[in-house]
Amino acid sequence: MTRRLAGLALLPVSAVAAGTAAQAFPFAAVLLLGVFGLLIVLPFIPGLAEIWRPRDRYPLPVDMNYVKDPRYLGHAARALLAAALRGDDGPPGRRTVNLSKVEAVEVHDRLDISAGAQLTAIQLARGPMSVGDRAVCDRDIYARAGARIGDGAALRSLACDGRAALGRGVRITRWLDVEGDAYVGPQTALGANAAASGFLELADGVTFERLWGAPVRTTGYLGPRELPGAPAPFALPDVQEIRVVEDLASLHRGDLTVGPGETFDRPLVVKGDLRIRTGAIVDRTVKVYGGLTLEPGALLLGDAFVEGAVVVGEGAAVRGCVFSQDSVELGRGARVGAPGLVKSVVGKRRVTLACDVAVHGYVLTDGLGSVRCRDSD
Amino acid sequence: MVVLILKLYVLLVVVIMAIYAARHYRFTVNRLVGDQRLYYQDLIDSELPRISVLVPMHDEEKVARQSLEAILRCEYPRELLEIIPINDHSTDRTAAIIEELAARHDVIRPLHRHEGQRGKPAALNDALLVAAADVIIVFDADYLPARGSLRDLAISFKDPEVGAVMGRVVPVNTRANLLTRLLDLERSGGYQVDQQARHNLHLMPQYGGTVGGFRRDLALSFGGFDQRVLAEDTDLTYRLFINGWKVVYANRVECFEEVPETWEVRSRQIRRWSRGHNYVMFKHFGALLRSPYLTRAEKLDGLLLLTIYLVPVFLLTGIMDSVALFFMGEMQIVDSVLVFLFVATYNSFGNFAPFYQIGTASLLDGVTHRIRLLPFLMFYFLANIWTITHGFIQALGDRFLRRRRAEWDKTRRFRGEAPV
């Protein structure tokens, strides 16, 4: 076949050589036009196929019900399981249910997973639940009462309707959702999302991506103990000694340092770095193109939108949200938000929390989130 | 002398096209491998601003109910929300639909306009005077926002530098025909790559007039929307940037829209955009370059965005110029191997820059089969060359013939009143 085509291609040349150009020309022209036409049409052939038999003609999927919900994963998993087991008040045992795919669910009145056990089915505990040290479960666990997770356990995800206590070095692959207070032991990895309707207390070395709690707070690891109560309310001091730093302009082109007694009559945009000195109070929202530093004890009563890194020093506080396109570091005793408010800390590359930090609301990073008590101590 | 001018003009067109091709590549590469800036959607804040949602409507009986019901389904504290459907000289059942919904929902506070100039800028100006909130969110009448859209747009105004925000527009009627599918591809490229890259690179994302919002006080301080302008969104974008404010882009705040299903309707729409955009170009060109608030990069991007509807005009006249030179036997424009290589390279890569951009957008959206239709966009672009040039000529008239007034041309709707 190839040889025959090659012969055809050579034919006009041979014909010309033989002095029969007049007869050969139409053939050469037709061949040339054919090849030209094919090359022109070729790019359109896949498209014509797509028009003829569409495989991708639907609109881009837009979730019309999407609402930002930091506890979405936990709520969705509970709802899915409740729908699959609707009306099932039968005795404990194994069921097969259709969730997003066919799954095995083991139902227990009370669940005590022994140390080192390996589970491959979804676990539902109608009562309290405990997971032994180094136990592994590669499916979701749902406890309708409190839960205690032993040291070194590895779970895919955990929904819990009571208090939860996670031991040292627990690994959660996907998410943790607690309807109550949660204590997370040292060196625990919290996966993509960890949320609690009560407080979410993190010990040293915990890593995370997203946190939600009322509040999210950190302590050093103090060993086995009762779950602590809520932290003392964060009182905002009165704003005094108002003085306008700039002449009616909210834009500051270079670096800026704000000392005690200085404040602003409007939100502030700083093109360089902003440093808020110890004892200073900034009562407006700030937008900073460089880095933002709150020295120990400094107070920012508005929000902080920062392109660079944010460092909130020891005992410093931000009443509003902290948003950084870089990193956020909250020093020992730092506070973000206040009781009764919901605020956020967002650090794109990194969020680092020291001891005794409280964030009333939400913490998020696309990079590494971690608790580092010892560095600060 | 004439031949020299014609030759220089061809070179000018080549340089302009190369600049825009480089811009397409810059944006595409940024979206593929560059640093992506976060939008404020991830902020959760119990202190949200009060908002007024404006929906201009002229003879929108086919879409009014769906649109308003979609906005009503949005989650936003009711005490901080008002919805103002603007019945702008409607002659169909639009007013009745609005009143019916207003009777059932306190948050809907209709504005009926029967006098004064018809058109979106005039309608928005009247609504700004009655709106109670500092933050204005705008949807076109055919738009269907998702439940979280209002919060996700409004949250950006916590940033004190943000003057306006723009969400992403997603065509809903892609299945209708080839045109709607091509428009879907074009929208993907424009939002998923172009707008997001400009947001990432600290350039000039554009407020698009719908699925977006702005600060009421700012719009009023500019004297409201210029009623001579058919691209009030572009006008506001440039006024904001020139005066030191920013526009942010929210790629994940997606909203369905209906795109034109006939070439005639699409031609009229893009001619109107070209006319309005080019008028804005005449209006803000000098002020953009003089603004003390903009960086060099912002000015360059602003300039390229401002003149983007001029490119087809250059291209069309460049082609005519080339044809003239060809028949004059003067196609030997520059005798240089380097220039030849440059032109050859441009032909190999530059011409395809918008296609790469749109392909990348589809890749990022995770919908790859529709990329097969990319070559058909060539016909669409060719058709646009003349339409946009026509709009440019009209803009010249708007700018330099003082007695001429641009009439707002409503885009025809194709949707029935079936449930979403």
C-alpha cells in the first residue's frame, strides 16, 4: 500500500520527464488540492465529531446550593449515614448500605476498638466509643456520644456527637467533626478539616489545614487531664488618645510604625510594612502590601488584609479577621476575634500557633498549619 | 511615501498583535504554574456589611421570576439585605412579576421607572439614590446566583481598598447550539485564565457589571454612572483604579447566565460592548497614564485592556493594508532574517495564544472534550473583527458628535419560565 502511494506521488514527475505534462498536471493539481483540503479540514474533525455526537455539551457544574460551611464534611457524612440507616433501630451488627457506593457499616451500642485493631468497615457507635492505641480504621467513624482516640491511632475521619479527646500522634486522613468540645493531643495530624461546635483545643505539634471552633485554642501538652473549660473572655480595652497620623489620607506609601496613642480616622492602606508597637491601638482595618507586625501587647481592632507575612506578638490581639497571602504567626497568648463574634485567620502559605492562642472562629491555610508551643516557650 | 506608511502600518499591527499574544501567554502560564492569590471567600466573619442587590430589568418576563427567586434563596442575614428589582420602562409582565414577589417578601423593594432615559446606567443611578446599603451587588435579569454568592461577594468589601468585586459568569444554555458552546469556551478563557491571572499578578481585573458589586458612596462620588456610556462596568473599573481603588476577582463565585443563541443577537451584543468599551477608552486613556495610584504594570495592563476592542480594528485595517501592498507589488516589507523569524514565530505561536488560553481554562475546569471545538473559534473571531470594528466606528461618533446619544440595546432572552 505504502509503495503504491509512493508510486502515485512520483507519477507526475515521471510524466513530466516523459513529456506528458499536459495530462499529468490535472492529477498533480487534484492531489495537491486534496492534501491541502485535508490539512485544512483536519483540525476541525475532532470538533465535528463533538458536534455530531456531543460528549461535553453541558454547562460547567455550579453547585447552586454551595454555602461556605466549615463543618460541611461532618454534616454531610452524618446526613448520608442517617439517610442510609433510616429507621434502623435493630440490634448491633453489620449492614450493607448504599452511600456514594455500596459500603459495609458496623453498628454498635458501645464501641471499644482494641489496641492495634484494623477495621475496614464504617463504624457507627450509638453510645460512647473508644479507639485503642495504634488502631487503624480506613473508613469513617461516627460516634453518637463522646469519643476517646488512643495514641497513634490512624483514622480516615471521625464524626462525634459528644466530647472528643484525641491522644498523642493520632493521624486523621480526612476530617474531624465534633458536636461539643474537642481536645487534640500532641503531634496529631488533623487532615484537611477539623471542626468543633465547642472549643477545639490543640496541643503542641498538631498539624492542620482548616480549623473551626468556639474558639480554636492551643495549650501545651499537660498529660491526661480533664477537658479544660472555656478561656477567660477577651476584653477589648477602651480606645483613647485619638490622634490622626496622616492628613486625611488613608494611603501610606512606605513603611509605617504606629506607636502608643496614635490612631486613624479611616481605614489605612500601607504600601510597605506596618509595625504596631507595644501598647499601640489601631482601631481601623488595615491593608498592608508588605508585612504586618503586632509587637507584644499591641491591639488591632479592625481587620488585617496583608500581602506579606503577619506576626502577632506575645499577648497581642486582633479583634477582626487576619488574612495573609503569605503566612500568619500567632505568638503566645495572642487572641483573634472575641467571644460572640466569628472571625477568621487565613494564611495562604503557613499558619503557626503558639501556646495559649485563641481564635474565635476559623483558621485556614493552603500550606502547613501547625502548633509550636515549645519554640515560643 | 504612501508605500512607506503602509509598510510601517503593517509592522505596527504585527507588533501590537505580538504584544497581545505575549499577554495571553503570560496569563496562561501564570494560571498553569504561577502563584495563585487567594480571594476573600475563605473568610468567615459574623460582621457582614449591609447590601442592596440591584437587578435592572427591561421586558424580562421570561427570566425575572427565576432570577429573583434565586437571589431570595441566597443565604445572607435578612436584616442586612434588600433586593431592588428595577423595572426599567418594561412593557411586558415584568412589573407584575416583581410586585407579586415583593408582596410576599419584605426584602424586595421594587423601583419602577417610567420616565427618563432607559438603560442600565440610568436605572442604576436611580437605584443608587434609594438604596439603603453602602455595598451594592448587581445581577443582570437572566442571572442565577448560587446560595452563597451574596456573602462571598460582600465579604471582599471588608478590605478597605476594594472598590468593586467581580464573580465568574458561567453560560447555562451551552446545549443550545454551536454558538453557545463557543461562547462558553470564550467565557472560560476570559474568567478562569484572564481575570484570575490579572488578580494573581496585581494587574487590573475588570468589574463586569453583573455578578459583582461596588461601593455605593464611590459610585455616587463619581457622579453616578455616565449615561452616555454603554459599558458602564468598564467605565467604573477605570474610575476606580485611576482614583486608587482596586477591583478583585472571585473565581469561585460562579453564576449562571444565558448567552445569545443566535449570531444576530450576539453580533448586536458585542457591537454594543465594543461601542461602549471604545468610548471608555477615549474617556480614560490620558487619566490612566497620569494616575499616581497605579504601578507601571497596572498602567500597562490597564492600557492593553482599555484598547482591547481596538485590536480587531487594527487587524482588519492591517489585512486591508497587506492586500493593498500585495497588489502594489510591495510585499517585501522588511529585508531582514530576524524579522522573518519573528513573523514566522508569531505565525506559529502568536496566532494561537487565545486558543492556548481557552484550552488551559477548560483544562482547569476539568472539562476537556469541549476543547475539540477550539478550531471553530477561528470563525467566531473572524466574525467579531467586523462587528467590533463597527462598534468602534459608532464609538467615534459617540465621542466626537456631541448631539449623538447612545441608545441602550437590550439583549434578547431565550429562556422560558421553566423551573431551574
